[in-house]
Amino acid sequence: MKFLVCITQVPDTTTKITFTPDKKAFNAAGVQFIINPYDEIALTRALELKETLGGTVTVINVGQAVTEANIRKALAIGADDAIRINTEPTDAYYVAFQIAEVAKKNGYDVILTGKESIDYNGGQVPMMLGELMGLPSVSVATKLDINGTVATLEREIDGGKEVVETKLPFVAGAQKGMAEPRIPNMRGIMTARTKPLTVVEPAACDLLSSSVLFDSPAAKGECKMIDPNNVGELVNLLHTEAKAI
Amino acid sequence: MSVLIFAENWDGKFKKSTYEAISYGAELAKQAGGSVTAVVVGNVSDEDMKALGKYGAQKVLSVKNDKLNAMNPSAYASAIAQASQKESAKIIVISYTYSGRSVAGRVAVRMKAGLVAGATALPSSTSPFTIRKKCFSGKGLTDVVVSSDVKVVGLTPNSYKVNTADGSASIESFTPTFSDADFASTSKETKKTSGKIPLTEADIVVSAGRGLKGPENWGMVEQLAELLGAATACSKPVADVGWRPHHEHVGQTGITIGPNLYIAIGISGAIQHLAGVSSSKVIVVINNDKEAPFFKAANYGICGDAFEVVPKLIEEVKKFKSAH
Ligand SMILES: Cc1cc2nc3c(=O)[nH]c(=O)nc-3n(C[C@H](O)[C@H](O)[C@H](O)COP(=O)(O)OP(=O)(O)OC[C@H]3O[C@@H](n4cnc5c(N)ncnc54)[C@H](O)[C@@H]3O)c2cc1C
């Protein structure tokens, strides 16, 4: 069975997010980049399934050469090989389009992504990829099992969960619960260096949207402290001042 | 310039997020002088569909098909895309709920439309078409310019007010065509989190963390939530050790919420937790450590022992509720 896992790199979750003075870009100076946490979940589930079903796990990334350290980390965790599409990602459509071009040629049975990247939080790559490839897609999937040519997934819905059955091939976005991320071991780190990492050039693609300006959220005003012996004052303020109750 | 809104329903009923999306779409159409059509997929009563007129919909395209009773991303996207072609819609508004997230990207690809995945406001400019959304899990904001002819706006629930006026929408039955590929995946079963208010839709959320020491102490959290008509949430470690179910975990790696009021009890306010709740309109923090970072992100704070403060708060809320 051929698995494809889409990975992207994002700022470490403890990063203080700042932007360049002209507000046109994220300020990456001194920032540590990690594999998007949801992509790591997707990768781990693919590896677990490969261990029982056999096959190969390929990771794919749309990004410049700077992402290769994280691609090697994915290989160290256990992916067999990697593809990097050599271009700066602009929006979800662009990323999905580039991956679809490669995936159509190679033919995969299961394509996994994270449910969203924690930088742009759009969550659209799995759905757009499904549409571009004419495949079913499941967003925010908390479980994935495969039996023959049928996959059973659980996905989050408003106010609960839904069990979805789909034919292979399909695309799904991984959410917490699908697997517990693995840490690379020494052997993994050693073998990662020699695993194949193919670089391909991007295909021509229309630009539909772009992020033109960034800003930080407005700082909260001073926190009003209330005496723990006068809790009634909180209720009063929430009603009269904050109009929240 | 016509606007199409996907009016989502749950077992035949609309919710606040549906009305928000219609109010939003109606305002866009008003600014540009265009028509407002809602597309409804599933079995909703005529009365409820007509009532969408109150929020600004002029017409409802009603798609009824037994195969569409459960949400299916590909088939729903087909229906929405065909409805937008029929209406020559230039803007498609989809509330960014779980289902909305599942269809928006597919609709965008079909229409070759740029998508704003999680808009939090009306466009700041219509030429170029620019809309603000959150990024970096709430730690940043970005202006997204959509340059395609047709545009899809995924509207974050709880971020636009519901507008009401007199009005009744006309209903037109609509029969899109589907391909076999639209039904390659099927819904087998839904498991509802029983009786509770879904976290993403709640106006008020009462949340607690490791400061509560153990799952046996959540009774007061649930009681406070019930009194306020609130949903309950928790911090990550609390869900990780199984004190609370995972679907209550809010933050960077959990659910992102933006309620009117967020009450945090015994939660330190780590940056990953704040990422999921910082867009709450009013934040109340109850913590016995005056240095807890959460106070810096709060509007109101009580520095004290949760086991003393929360029972008092419950009594005060009871008094308030009986007086109002
Ligand atoms: C990659 C990554 C992702 C993460 N994602 C998330 C996420 O999505 N959501 C999330 O919540 N966390 C997340 N975390 C964890 C986060 O860093 C914190 O560890 C976590 O939020 C702390 O939870 P807490 O506030 O409940 O517990 P603690 O940090 O232990 O804080 C407990 C608080 O309770 C107070 N307290 C103790 N006793 C009392 C009392 N009797 N009365 C009142 N107050 C009391 C203490 O003063 C303290 O402030 C993530 C971490 C990483 C590394």
C-alpha cells in the first residue's frame, strides 16, 4: 500500500509571533521551525498502518530548501522517502495544486495531511487536494483504519463525531487522537541521511489569494482584579460593564 | 452582484451560525447592490426556510435528496457549486463550522475561487477584495486578498452579529446533478455528545485546568456552566490524563473558540492554551497564583483558591439569575 503524507514546517508552538516592520511578512529571525504537529500525527498513523499492511510511506513538502531539516526529521521518524516541491507556498490552493500534480503521476492509495497547519490555520489542503484529484476527502479525522480497499474514519462534527466509510484512494486531515506522534530513534536518525529526497520543480498554477498584510491582535487592557471575598462584584461587572451575562 | 450563502442545518434545524452567515452575506450584497440567495441541503420545513428572509435572504434554493441527509463533502460541494452557477454568484459565504470547513475548499476548487478560510469581519476593501482572518493560532491577524472573479468566504462562527428585520424568503426547489464519485464516501453513524452545548457555538464557556487537582472536583465547574447556560472546556493536560474528554480540550492543539465570555479556573495561561481562547470577548481568570500568566490576558481576575471562589460565584450567579 502506498501512503503519501503531506508535511509543512511551522514555528515552534512557544514562539512569540512577530512580523517584519513593513507588516508584509512573518518575522522568522531566530525562530525554530518544527514539523506541523498535526502532520506528525498523520505521519505516525501512516507508519503504523504500513507496519501491519506493508507498503511505503512517502512524505511530500512544498517549500524551499530550508525545509529539508524537517523533511529529514520525518525520514528519521520512519518515512521511506521524500519529495520536496521547490517553491514558496502561497495559499492552500497553490500547495494542494502542486501536491496533486505529483500525486496524480505517482498514484497513492492513502494521502494524509494534518487537519490544519498551525501558521495559517486554513485547514483546506486536504479538501482541495481531494477535489483536485477527484477523490473523497475527510477533514478533522480522529481515527483511521483500513480493511482491504475500504477505510473507516471518525471525524469531528459540530457537537459530536461521525463515522465515515470511504473507498481507497482517499485524502484525510489528521486530528489529535489518530495517533501519538513518535520521536525518532538513533537508528532512524542515522538512516534518514541516506534515504532518497527528490526535489521537483513546481507546475504553473493560478494565484487565487494571498496574505498581503500581518498584524498582532490588539493588546488587552489592564485586568481588573476583584477581591475573592466580594465575588458578587464580578457578577455585577459582568452584567453591567462587560454585558457578558 | 449576487451572493450565495450555504445555509447549513443540523437534522433539519438552522443554528445561530447559519443566521450569522446569512446576515453577513446580506450585508455584502447590500453594499454591492446585489441579490441574496441561500442554498439549503436537506429536509428543512418550508416555514423555517421562509424565515431565512428575516436575516436577509431573498430566495432559498432547496435541495432535497435522500442521499444528502448526512453531510458528504463532495456531494454538498457539487450542490453549492451548481447553485452558485445558477445564480451567477460572485461571492459564496459558508459558515466555517466543521461541515463548512469540509465543503468550502471543494467549492473553491470547483469555482476556481480564492478562499478566505476563517474570515472574522466584513471585507475591509472590495477592490482589491480584502478580508481579515486570524493566523498563527490566534497569535496574529492577516489580510487576505482574493484576486479570482468568484470568491468564497469561510466565516468564523461567533464573529459576525445576527441582523434581523421583517422579511420572508421565496422557496425554489433545486435539483443539482451528482456523479458517482460524489458518493465515494458515506456516513455510517453519528455520535452526539449528549445534551451539551457544543463548545464552538457556546456564548459562554467555563473552563478548568490542572489547578482543580482531580476529575472528582469538576462538579462545581459543571454546576456553574449549567447556571450560565455555558459549555465546559479544559486545558490540555487535563484531557491528556483523562480527567475530561478530549473534545473539551481548547488551545493550540485543541479547539479554538471565541465565545462572549470565557471563565478560566485553575489554568495557568500557557501560550499554547491562550492561542485557542484569546479571541474570547471577555476573559475571567480565577487562580491562586497572582503571577499566573493568564491574568495578563484577562479582563477580570480573582486571585484566590478555586475551591472557595467558585462555590461563592455559583451562589452569586444564582442570586443574579433569580433577580433577572
Ligand atoms: C506543542 C504543545 C502544544 C500544546 N497545546 C496546548 C493546548 O492546545 N491547550 C492547552 O491548554 N495546553 C497546551 N499545551 C500545554 C501548555 O503548555 C500548558 O502546559 C498547559 O496549558 C497547562 O495546563 P494548566 O493550566 O491546566 O496546568 P498548570 O500549568 O499546572 O496550571 C495550573 C494552574 O492552576 C493554578 N491553581 C492551582 N491550584 C489552584 C487552586 N486551588 N485555585 C486556583 N488556582 C489554582 C496554578 O496557580 C496554575 O496557574 C501545549 C504544549 C505544547 C508543548
